[in-house]
Amino acid sequence: MQRMNTKDKILQASLELFNTEGEQDVTSVDIANVLGMSPGNLYYHFKGKDPIIHQLFIDFEEEFKMVLQAPIEKPLELSDNWVYFYILFEEVADFRFFYRNLQALIERYGDLEQRFRRLVNLKIKTMASIIFDLGEQGFIQISKSEAEQMAERFALQLTYWPTYHSLMAPTMPLPVSIHHGVFSLVSQLTPYVREGGAEYLELITQFRDKMLQAVKRK
Amino acid sequence: MQRMNTKDKILQASLELFNTEGEQDVTSVDIANVLGMSPGNLYYHFKGKDPIIHQLFIDFEEEFKMVLQAPIEKPLELSDNWVYFYILFEEVADFRFFYRNLQALIERYGDLEQRFRRLVNLKIKTMASIIFDLGEQGFIQISKSEAEQMAERFALQLTYWPTYHSLMAPTMPLPVSIHHGVFSLVSQLTPYVREGGAEYLELITQFRDKMLQAVKRK
């Protein structure tokens, strides 16, 4: 069994605190307290909250890039789209403190703005790739211009859906909210489905409802 | 000629400062300075920044509600949709400091969260009404479920497009960015247009390009 080193423990505890309490309300002393560590010991590893946030972003960026790269390198199976979008939303949710105060945080930490923009551009590229593949597989038929618009729209929704949903339905459990988000994305394919858009819509609606029941039973 | 009273002058100067400098970097002393007013005089009208922000929201809410109510009460002419969406984006842009740090601000000011949620719900209702009317006018044909999804998506885009666009293209002039936002909305109607979706897409693309040229010439 692999043991976590102190740096990783600090990062994990910080991420949990930021996500649950909100980044602005958490001090480095709070983080040390949760870990039963002296503030001095924490300071030895990270010189305050800023480098912690920066390192969390670097780790998030690395993981998210890997996930986004996958469908660019190898087309998804048609049936894998739902779970793939679910994973993307989950990645965003794991890092939700950052998205919740996106503007404030990228203004505060110099290079993050550019890095975050690159990440959204990669999202657009990945979405374009998925939509293109759905066309290649003969599943949908869509004009180039509409596909481009859809790719950007998907990227925007992936970026803001979690914040939007926690504003609109603050008590909704995360998996429920994510399934609604995935449905919102995939239902946009309906009018472009080559054979039987109505059947496709019926199918994904049933699938969503089944997923919602499953996560609600838990 | 109507003269602005001191309260309104303070509100207008604050809004401009918040929008250009970012709300978190502006103090009530800065606001007084811009107006050539003593901090004591400003304090006589508003007890600090918080009641200013609160009043700005109330004013924004009133105006935005009025604009959103219009198409619910009386269907838009088909040709009025572009300009109507443009006006909505402009309303959001006028109040952009609020949208830029949405989460932080609604957390800070108790009742704003609920009021803002009601405003987004009104956006969804307005969008649903516009989409329904487009169906009634025989312009589009769309299933109920897709229309509902589209209405919510439009509301989400109206809420986050300006923040998204200033992240992705920070140097782009506002009117250019808004025309792209409107195009992003209206192009989603394409596959539902009853007669000639391709022609519709061609038409709105040309219209967007004409608009972009016009605002760039200015």
C-alpha cells in the first residue's frame, strides 16, 4: 500500500476544505488544524495558501488534460459518450471551489488565467473531435458551422453547468445534477441524428431517468 | 433637463468603477474621490459599499425583469429576436461586475442568492415563451422536451456568456462579443426551422458578419 507523503496530504485536505467551506473562508491555520499539524510544519511545505492553490491547479490541469486528450487520440464508442461526459463533469466538480469563484481566482493568480483559457480551448477541441466522430460513425449529420457552434457551447456548458446548477438547485445531490448536465449536452444531438431523432431522445430520456433513480436509491 | 440626485450619482459612479476596476478593488473612499465628495458625505447617503451593491442589484433586477417580461406578454416579431437578445446581453454587460464574481457576491449578500435565482428562472420562462412563439408562428417545429432544454440552455448562456467570453477573448470589444453571443443562441434554431434550415443559417451568418463589420468600423 502506497503511503501519501505530507505534501499530498496537505493538498488533499486543502481541496476538501476549499470545496466544502469555500476557499475564501479557509486559512492555512485551518488546513494545519484539520491535519493535526503545526502551522510551522505546514509552512515548511507550502508558504501559505497561494502556493497550495497554485499546486492544486497544476494537478487538476494535468489530470483534466489527460481526460480531454483521450477522444482526440481515439474516437469514443457511441455508447461511451454518456459516461465520458459524466467523467468530465465529475472532474470539474472535484475542483469546484475553483469554478465557483473562477474570476476572482484567475485574477489573483497571475499565470492561471492563461492556463485556464488553454484548458477551455482544449475542451472545445475535444468536443469538436467527439462531434466530428459522431458524424464519421454515421450517427449524426451536421453542418461544419453548427458543429463548431455546438463544440463551443458544450465547452461553455462543461465550464459553467456546475456553478449554474448549484445556484439553481443548491440542495440537489451532485450525481443527480451531473446526470442532468449530461442530458443537457447529449439531447442537443437529437435533431442531427440520422435515423430516428425522436427515438434517440426517448432512449436518452429513459436512460437519464434510470440513472437518476439509481443515484437516488443510494 | 432632469438633474440626477446625489444618491443616483453615487450609484452610477460606483457601477462604472466596479465594472472597470473590479468590485473587490474599489473602496467607498475611491467612490467618494471620483465624485469629488467627502467620505462623510457619501456615508450620509450609503453606509459603505454593501448597501450600494445591494441598491445596484435592486435597480438591475427591476430593469431586467421589465425587459424579460416583454416577450411573455406580447410575442416578438420574428425579425426582432436578434435585437432582443442583443438587449438582454447588454443588460448583463451593464452589470458585469456582478456576473464576474457571481458566486462570491451572492454568498456575501444574504437575500441576493434567492433574488438572482428568481431572475434566472424568469429568464428560462422568457426563453420558453420565445421558443413557443416561434413554433406558433410556424417558423420552427420542436418537441416539448427539446424546447424545455433549449430554454434552460439559453438562460445559462445568457448568464455566463459574458464571463466566458471575457475569459476567452479578453481584448474583444463588447459589441463584437455580444453579436457572437446572439449568433450562438439563434443558430441553435437551425435544425428546427420548418423551411430551409440551411438558408436560415446562411442568412443569420451573413447578418452577424454585417453587424460585426458595422461595430468594428466604429
